[in-house]
Amino acid sequence: MYRITAYKNLNSADIKPLNIKREWMDNTAEGHAYRCFPVTLANGLGWGLSFPKDISFVWDGISDTSGSHVQILEGKEYCYTERANATISFKTGIIFETDKNLTMLQMPVPNNFIDGAQAFTTLISTSFFKGEFPCALRITKPYTKITIKANEPFIALIPISLSELQNSTIEIDDPKNLKPNVVSLNENEHLKIVKEKTSTGMWTNFYRDAVNYKGQKIGDHEVKAIRLNVKNKNE
């Protein structure tokens, strides 16, 4: 569990744990997308930044060192274009303070797609950096009004330890050296059961429940749901 303090006031961006709900997932037949456990779990990975009003802008297709090529239509109090190069930056008003050797990973909200713009992925060493937390979008579609909806997260924040990640290694080996796994005791039987269930609209839930096609337990998920919090120390 990480210790993170966010210094903010009423004019700052809002910060909340990410919700697993996504509009495009709601629109799939019978909420089919939510049956994908890896996607649904990832949806809650981090906190999201949002603003109380819509922010709309349009880019004229020119990418250079002038900020005049992006016109802000709504929400000017929360953003600016001076960084240029087809970007729009945001006035988060938040200063983070974290433990030593903790870095804030900023990235697009998992499985939330903004048509025409994408959040930059950055790493900020919040253990010493005490400036306003910076974030921006790269605009990818010109001549189109793009809107960041009020109260909808457009940036995800995830604390990570780069020192723990440092020098991690992926070793390449031959598949013949892979230890037998009860997931595929009989590949043909496994595929047969999967086909039978899915053809009738049923769900196997093998991965979600960490079982093989016979229902035998083969392991455990580290967590089944990511639970994050926001606590106001002044209330």
C-alpha cells in the first residue's frame, strides 16, 4: 500500500478511483465486454483526473511550435495550448507528495477511448517534484470538435516503483521446456467444451475463476478487484 498525498483546492482537477464502467462496454450486446475479466480488472487500475465542466477544442491540422493551431472552445480556465505541436495541456492544480522511490505513471484511462486525442504516457518522480502535476493530450484528428466530458476521467494515474522494476529480466526459452499445466490436460477436449459453451451463449469463466476446463482449481488471482481510495484530510 502506497502513501500518496494530493494537495488541491476547489479549483483543481478532481481525482477519483477509476470506475470499471465504460460507455462502449455498456453498448455491447448484453454487456458482453464485461465478461472479459482481464479488461474489466484493468479498468479500475489507478485514479482518474477530471474537470467539472466540458472541455472542447479543435485543431487545424498544423503541428509546429505555435499554440495558435489549437482553438479552445469550452473550458478555457482548465487548459492551454502554449506547448504547441498539436497538444492541449491541462491546469490540474494538483501537487503530489509520495514516498521515496515512488513514481507516478500517467497514461490514458484503461480501455477508454477518446476519438481524436490521446493522453501522453509519462513518468513523474513525485517523491521530490513539488510542482503542479502536468498532463496533456496529443490531438490526432484535425478539423473536428473534440470534447472531454465533464466529470469523465481522461487521465489515469498509477503509482509504481521504478527501482523495483529496474533490471527485471524476461528469459527466452523453448516451449518444450514448459512444465505441464492442468489448463490443457487435453487440448482437444478443452476446445470442445469451450465451443459447446460459447455456441449456446454461455460463458466458460475458466480464467475468471482460475480453473481448468474440468473445473479444477489451477491457481489464484493476485486480486479479483482493485480497490483504491480518496480521503479528504480536511473533512
